[in-house]
Amino acid sequence: MRRLLRQGFAAVLLSAFGACAGPQLDFVIASGSENRTLEPIVQDFCRARRVICRFDYQGSLDIGLALSNEPPAFDAVWPANAIWIELFDRDKRVRDLTPIARSPVILGLRRSKAEALGWIGRPVATSDIVEAVRDKNVSYLASSATQSNSGAGAYLAMLSAALGSPDAITLADLRTPGMQDTVKTLLSGTARTAGSSAWLADLYFKSLEGGTAYDGMWNYEAVLAETNAELKRRGAEPLYAIYPSDGVAAANSPLGFVDRGKGVPARNFFDALQKHLLSAEIQTRLVALGRRPAVGEARGAVPDPSWNYDPSRLVALIRMPEPTVVRAALDLYQEALRRPSLTVYCLDFSGSMGGPGEDELKKAMRFVLSHEEASRVLVQNGPADRIAVIPFDSRVRGVTRGSGSTADAPALIRAVESNDATGGTNIYACAKAGLQEIRDTPDTGRYLPAIVLMTDGRSENYQQDFLDAWRNAGADIPVFGVTFGDADKTQLDTLADATRARVFDGRTSLQEAFRAVRGYN
């Protein structure tokens, strides 16, 4: 009897210890940035299961590419659309990829702009948008079609509308006469681009804070709802929702499992999480957050006629093409149809870059300037792009110019590789030279300009001198920073904030940092 009592007491102790013990599983989810507002729902579930859940927010392309790593650094993927998994998951690592919620990619325009165009309270076709762009009556923000799903969705819908067919796009369709001109016109209306739908919304807010406003942006219906909620809080003008009558693409936010050897606990947790997110209770909560449910109508959604928002309305959806067609369409976008870029690369060759830093920089630039290498991850330049390479230390060493054509790439690469690391650091002298380079480029207005400033050190401080020159230029020229080594991120952050840009961390991989910045230009 005493033995039984002792065993029972021990069992109670073990049970109590287990209940008080910390989390037994660490679970990483590679997620699109549009899911940030959904993370609290997942974290509540994780805490209830005593699991540490970490979100690794990445672009849609990044999630697909990361599946080639051995082993992957995450236990689940939650991209905006399954096409990015289909394109890059060659080893079929992702299992049970299942849609969780839907959100169409639509155009949000400042209400005053929509009124001026006569688009309030009536159907708007893609042809209406083409006409407005052609007449220079509208421009917009849009994420990169090759780096972000919202950009890809807007672009594929443009292709479908230009073809005027309800069928899925084929490889032959991409060569249809007149189609490319129509889509090129639509993409020429892009005022700024980005590699993330969430950052695109941040860019819109930054422009307001700076005293100007973009006409609008292509983004998810759900992101526009979040944006308008914040605009209302600020007392600012809302974005009016334009649902192109000839079809839109929609994100379906699929959640899939990646087995990286954590065994049954990880698999069981994933199954439970997926089931939880698809439950009636959570689907209702997702609708309240501006999403459409994975299946069926958005019952209980609250429309807002003031900006034409109604997630329960039926929208015409395009049929998604086969993965091979999507890949061909994205190459066509990158090389021929998007608004061409005008990029100045300011490259730090100061003495502290000697050795591994210099080698890494040269390798990264060979990658970004080589059509064959860059095309593997959809960041290749096109013949219409313009590029300037400016190596610097405490002074500007010279400028080498070229196009994005394969013929110009060797000279641009030689201009990088002919440099050795020596001297001090003055990032502002190079940035100012880059600004002048952009201003001196003929027909500057047809390009998306940017300065990419890569440094590993702390610069002599001529910041105000550069910012005065930037303001006097009167143009929307972002200065993106790429850090390396012990770079003073504060200086780069200040330039990025002032010019509505961002800073990329190149300390782990300069090549990956340069690839990421290409999605923003």
C-alpha cells in the first residue's frame, strides 16, 4: 500500500513538474510580411501548447529559395501564395500546403484622385487604368513582381487583362502582339517599388510624414484595410479601393510543414496549428482582420462604403498559370516590361575592406551584374536599365557607366575588380557623386532611380551637405544602405530615413543583401 502511495505521489510530482516546465518545442515559421497582424493568433495557440513559436518574416521569393538550404532553417512555411513553393521546392520538402485565408490584390488610390478620375461608384477596368497612366494622370507604388507576391499578383492580373481571355496564361500568350505594350504602360505608372507588401505600406506613410503623398498603391485588400485604419487614426485621406472588373489575383496564404528532423512532436504541433487556424472561430477572427476565409464567403465582414471596401463582395479572379509559365512571365517582367531602373552603386574600398571584405564585395557585384547568376533568383538587369559603379575611399575614385545588357556587364565588373582596398572612408562624397550622376542622366524621368551605398566603416561626417543636395534635387531618389563588418548603421539609417529607403544587413552575406536591395529598385 505504501509503495502504491509513493508511486502515486511520484506521478503527481512528475505531472506537476511537467505542467510547470518550460516549452518543449521550438517551432520556426517562415512567413510573408502580410501575416504580421495574424501572428498574435498563432502565438496565443503556441503558448497554450507550451511551444516557442518564432516568425521569420521573408519575401515570397526568399521563402522559396530558402527551401534549397540543407537543412532548412524553419519548420513551416506561410507564404502569400503557393506559386513560390511550386517554383522553387524542387525536392518537395513542403508537405500539406493548405490555404488559410484569402486576400485579393487591388489598387488603392487617394479618394481625391479616384474622384478626379471619375472612378467613384462605378466599375473600373484595367483599360481605364492604362488610359490614366498613359495620360500621366496617375502613378502608384507596387512591390516587385519577382520578389513579392502582391507585386506578382498585380502583374499577372495585368497580363491576363491585356490578353482579354478568362483562360490561364500560356507561354504562347506571352508573345501576343500588343500585350507587352499594354502591360509595359501599366508598369510605367510605378513611382516606387519594394520587395515587401508591408514595407510598401510603410513607404506610403513615410511620404505623408514628409509632406507629400503618392497617388496610391497596389496591395492586398487586407493591407489596404490596415492602412486605412491608420490613415483614419491620423485624420488623413483614405485610399479608395479599385477592384479591376476584368480580374484580380488573390493570395491564399497557404501553411505547409517542413520536416527537419524534429520528429513526431513537431508534426503533431503543425497539424494542430493548421486545424486551429482553419476552425470556424479563427476563420471568423481572420475576417475581422480584413481577410477572406479559406473557403466560402466572408460572413460577418463589415463593409466600409467610404472607401469602397467590402470583403464579402464577389470579385473576378484570374486563373493562375502553370509554374513554368509563371517563371517565364517573371523573367519577362524583370528583363523587358517593368519600369527600368537607374542604379548607382557606391562601393567602399577603404583600407578596412582589405582581405575577406574586398573579396566578398567583388563576388557580390559579380553576382548582381552577371545576367546568368542574377537570373537564377530573378534579379537580373534588363537592357533598358542604367547602371553606374562608383568605388570610393575618402574620395570618389571614378565612375563607370553601362546598361543592364549582357554586353556591358564585363566592363562594369572590371570596374569593380580593378580596385584594391586602401585609404579612409567618405560615404557622403560618393552619395553626392551618385546624386549628380542620376541628375545628369538624359530622360531621368523614365527610370526608377536609386543609390545603393555599401560600406564597412564609419565615415567622415558630411551628412548635412549631402542631404541639402538631395533636397535641392527635388526628386524621389532613395539611398539604400548595405552594411558590412562594423559599419556605423546609424549613419546609413539616417540617410535611409531621410530618403524613404531602408538598410540591408550584409554582414552575413553581401550577395544576399545586394539581391534583396534589387527588389526595391
